Amino acid sequence: MTAPGESKRGPVVQDWVLALVVAAIQVVGGRNANLRQTGVHSLDAFGYALLFIGPVALLLRRSYPLPALLVTIASCAVYLLRGYGYGPIFVSLVIAFITAAIVGSRWWTYPLAPIGYLALLWPLPALVGHPADPWLAFGMIAWLGVLVAIAEGIRQRQAVLVARRQRAEAARRDEEAQRERRASEERLAIARELHDVLAHSLSLINVQSSVALELFDKKPEQAESALAAIKAASKDALAEVHTLLHSIRTGSAVEVRDSEVEPESARARPDSERARDNSDARSVEAPPPAPRSPAPSIEDLDALLQRTRAAGLTVDTRIIGTAHKLPSVVDVAAARIIQESLTNVVRHAPGAPAAVTIRYAADSVEITIDNARATGPQSKSGASGGNGILGMRERAHALGGQLIAGPRPSGGFRVVARLPSQVGAQEEAR
């Protein structure tokens, strides 16, 4: 990486080198040109000073482009009006003109080209008794046009490069914004998944624990069944949480490995040390893989509802239409909506039977969960309303579907979710 002081010294050194080279060209070339021409004023100390003024002005061309150009024009004009011979004194003028056109304002720079022509070639020199060669006067018109074209071409090329860098920077910022948005969406999806897993399982555990406490002395066999249901629900919940955490850790490890770059200090170390470090890293025992369980699916409703039915909830199922394979994200979302809806029934309508209806259509699948009025006393465990319905609605909207939840006119509660049967590749990958 270049230090700030070095980045500032670079242009200064370049300007000094350029000024020295131009000064050598103008002094040596001007002296030779003046000796070969007849009827011109011989070079004296003042003439040499004029040949040095232009290169000295080039030292200020980056900070003060227009004043540097005016100084070079003035030195050339005085040089020619004094009667010295035509020579490479125009080198510093050309460089100052191009710099002023690129760095400064073109509207102040370009008009100086015809003004300089009138003052240095024709007609002002002819009026003061120093007429220029006609062919030189006509040739300089073409050279001035070429000079303006070169300056404008360089200016346009720099504008294109600046615009390209700005587009690249905008693309980079947009990519970072998209990466942050995707990370936020992933965090939201993980939070929603954890909520669904924990809320469903903990609600069942809460209800069954309340039942076990109430029946522990009166009906110990039923209390034992409730405790067995608690054990099964907690075991399944732990397995699902471990699976989710394993997926998160695996994805994070892959991203770190893909983005890691061996530091320069490590690459500079001897191969023997690097090999020893690698062997030590391989000798560390990797943690055992987390237990995995299949993702919830509506293809097997009995397996999906097994835990809920074990908690004592009566659930009837009905399938309308021809069942067909759904994308994994739609299938999981439908299963989570069913689980969350039945969890709310267990929590808020104890003893009420529920019914799950799945209606398959050509381009969508509709899930309806109905429950009747509560027939038993609500648990006094202190459970309160959460974000279940909001989470279900976010799941449906994320896939381009919709969800409606509310009380039924005949009593009870109804949840209706309509999800698309097809999703884009991005949602499927997610």
C-alpha cells in the first residue's frame, strides 16, 4: 500500500522531471533554431530567461492551470516580439494548454487558442514588423485544431473513466446493500424457524405439564402419558434445533473458508512450519455432526400431526384435489402454518376439535385450519399471545401467497393460507 506522503510526492516529482526536460529542449533547441535562422535577434540573457519561464510555469500547472497557461503565452509572445527565432519554445505552451483544458475549464482555455494565434503568428507580429512565414501561419491553424481535438479527447476519456468508476462504486454499494438485505432475510427466516419449532413444542410441553400436574394424584396413568408426550416433544424439538444450528454453522464455515486468504506473513514462513501447522490443525478432532431430522411436510399429514394428537388434540384431515409435489419452501411453510395453527388451538381452545383441509389447485395450494369452541378450562400457566399469526402471515407473503386468520361466525377460529405451487429459483434456493 502506498503511503499518503508517497502519493503526494509522485506528481511533484513528475512535474519537476517534466519541467527539466522541457527546459532542456527549449534552451538547446531554441539556441540551435536561433543560430540557423537569418534576420533574427541573437539570444541573450533575456532570451534564455524567456525560454526558462515556460518550464518553470509548468510546475504550477496542476494547482493553477489557467495562470500557468497565461504565463507561457506571455513568455512566447514576448519571445517572438523581441525578434528571436521560431523554435521549441512552444513545447511548454502546448503542455500548459492541454493541462488547462483537462484540469481546468475548457470554456476559459479553448478561446485562448485563437487569441494566441492572433498574438503570436498573425496579424499582430506582422503589424509590429515581425511577419511570420505564410506556410507557418496556415500550418499552425491545423496544428491548433489538432491540439484542441487532443485536449478534448483526453478530457472525454477521463470523463468516461470517472463515470465507469462511479458505476463500479454504485454497483459495489448496491451489491453490499443486497448482501445485507439477504443477510437480514436469512436472519429473519432463522428467527421464524426457531420460533415455529420452539413455540410449537413448548406449547405442547406446557399443556401436557399442566395436565400432568392436575392428574398426578387423581389419574397417575394419564399423567404418565402426558409426561411421555412431554419427553417426546422435547426430544423432537431438540433434534430440530440441533439440525437448524448445524445448518447455520456449516454454511458459516463454508463462507469463511471460501473468503479466507492466506496472509502474506504466513506465505513467507518456511514450508516446514506451515506443514506442521496444517498437521496440527488436522489432528484436532472435529465435533460430531448434529442429529438430523427430516423437514416437516404436508405429504404425510399423519406424521406431521402425530405430536399434536399425542397432546390430546383431536384433528380431522381432508384433502381436496389431486395431491402433487410442492417446492420444498412451500411444503415447509405449509407444514409450519399447520403446526402453528394447531399449537394456538391447544393453547387457546383446550378440548376443541380441529380440522385441517388441504385443497390442491393447478397453481396453488390452500390450507384451512378450523377449530370449534373451547370445551375445557384454559391453562393457567400464564401463556400469552405471541407472534404466531404474524409469523404465519410473513411466511405466506414471502412466497407470494396470503393468509387470513380470524374468528368464525359459528364460533371457534379459522386460519386460511393460500400458497403458490411454483416459486422462483431464488426462493427455492433459499
